[in-house]
Amino acid sequence: MTDQQIIQFKNVTKQFGDDQPVLNEVSFEIERGKFYTLLGPSGCGKTTILRLIAGFMEPTSGEIYFDGKLCNHIPANKRQVNTVFQDYALFPHLNVFENVAFGLRIKKLKNKVIEEKVRQALSFVNLGGYEHREIKEMSGGQRQRVAIARAIVNEPEVILLDEPLSALDLKLRTQMQYELRQLQRRLGITFIFVTHDQEEALAMSDEIFVLNKGKIQQSGTPIDIYDEPINRFVADFIGESNIVKGTMIEDFRVAFVGQQFECVDQGMNKNEPIEIVIRPEDLAITSQEKGKLKVTVVSQLFRGVHYEIIGQDAAGNEWLVHSTKKAQVGDQIGLDFEPEAIHVMRFGESEEDFDRRLEAYAEDDERE
């Protein structure tokens, strides 16, 4: 474990009774001062990871290290971690000041120290002057900031956030995404954020762990995960995708929908079965004569900044297109794309195999 790493999971499994494991031999590292997101559908294990870090439960097997020390059996109140819950868990009978001061009073700090720390925490979350406001008088966004102030006032090394934006309306949720990210950068504290909203994860994170069925499918920066999904689940869960089966003819050449195309992938077996991903924004509408794909428009929706168009090719494959160009249902159009828009996925490839393949690409580029 390096000095930069603050949390490490080694082959951690969590199982309740004879049920299927909620987490199955999960391993990862968390570095100091970064914003991490645990992303996945309901029941994938992301909240279980949060609870294991917080000390609310112990792993069935495996090891959890905090700052280099094994912490499997260390209780929650002995860990340098604070949690912001989905419902904020504020005390309705206490005002803003007393909600934030609650943990400090349990520690029996002097009143002068408590007052200074609370006012500083409220200032960090832009709630200076709200000390005597009742919780029932606060908006949803303000309550969330009170919960964060209560978390940071204890000066933890890690803040855990369990879907804290889920109860907010869309506009406020977007605003709070920016505020949370800016707050994390100002504080320099490690944030671990749980969500099932992929757009939220892409917008806020330094690194994302994508989970499914108790395993980490892929980890990396938002750009890495969006541009280089490792398998169908990640490609389909992160953003919107067009996914079709194909064949890797040879390095830099693939075949799908009965045609061959130039691509940028290499290092696979000749004629290996693969899956192809093309993002909707990478498809450009053109004439049928100029298009690499020929489709008939079957639906169109206006999404504000773009049109969402679905076209169907002669083989029955549907292609989702995001374009500023308008089309009409029934139009026959062409779809064009660059070789870089084609992302090739191997069937059953693990994240370790995927990383080794990317490293091989980088070494080839350096040699060239």
C-alpha cells in the first residue's frame, strides 16, 4: 500500500447466510484527495462497499485496510470516516447549528471550539448565517449541505455519500453536483459517492468503479470508461450505445452488418468473434450514397440540444443517432462514422486482460 492510498480492499466477500454473495472477492485501492464513484444498478453491491468502509458491517472474508492498517474489526466510531445518508438523517428538533455540532458535543469539546468549528463548516458549504434556522425551514439542497457540514466538521479523512442527491429535483440535482465537486476540491478530502445515475458519475468523478452482481466490471476515469468500455454491460450501462456482433478480420479491420470497416483496434486473433460499440453521437447523418450504413428512420424525438433518431438497417439492426440534423420517420438516410468511433470488445474479457491489451497498444505506439 503506497502513501497515496488510504483504503484498500483485498479479495473482500460479503455474504448473508446461505444467499448469493453481495460482494464476491472484490479488490481495489482508493487514493487520498480524489472523488470516487461506485456506480451500478440496484443490488450490485455498491452500498455494501460503503457500509464496509464505514464499519457498519464486517466482511465475510478478505481484508480491508485503512491508512495501511487492517480495519476489519474496527468499529464505526473509531474510523476517520463520516457518512452522508440518502435521507440526510438530520435531527428535526435541533436547529442547523446543533445538527452540525452534534458529533462535537459527543466528543465533549469546549463550547468555544465547537462554535468555531461549526461556523467554519457552515461557511465551507455556503450556509454562513443559517446557524439558528430550523431544519424544517430549509430547502432540500440546504438540508443536504447541512448534512455535509455535519460530516466535515469532524475532520474525517474520507466522506461517504450514499445517493445524497436522489431526492432532489433535476435542476437542483445538477446544481448540487457542481457544488459537491467544488467542495471536495476545496477540502482535499477523499469522497466516495454511490449512485446508479451514470450521467452523475461521469460529471463528478475522478475515478469510477462500475459494479454488477457483486463484482467490479471496470474501473478508471470517466473518459476511459465511456470511450473504452470493457464489455457489453459497461457499454450499455454507461451512456447510450449501439452494440452489434462482429468479427475481427485482422489488426485494424473489422466486419459487422455484412461489411468490412477500418478501425483502430489490434492485438486480437484473426477472425475472432467480437462485439462492436458505436456511440450515438459518433454517427453522422448523410445521404444513402455517402453513408457507410444505410437505414430507414423509424422514430425521432427532440431532446433540446439534439434529435434522438432511431434508424433500422436491412438486417433489422436498430441504430441510435444523436444529431442536430432533423429527419422524418420513413426517410432513408446514410450513417457515416470514423474508424476511431468503432470500439471493439472481446467476449468474456476481464479487466486485467483489457489493461494488458491497452498497455500493448501504448508500447506499439512508442516503438512507432
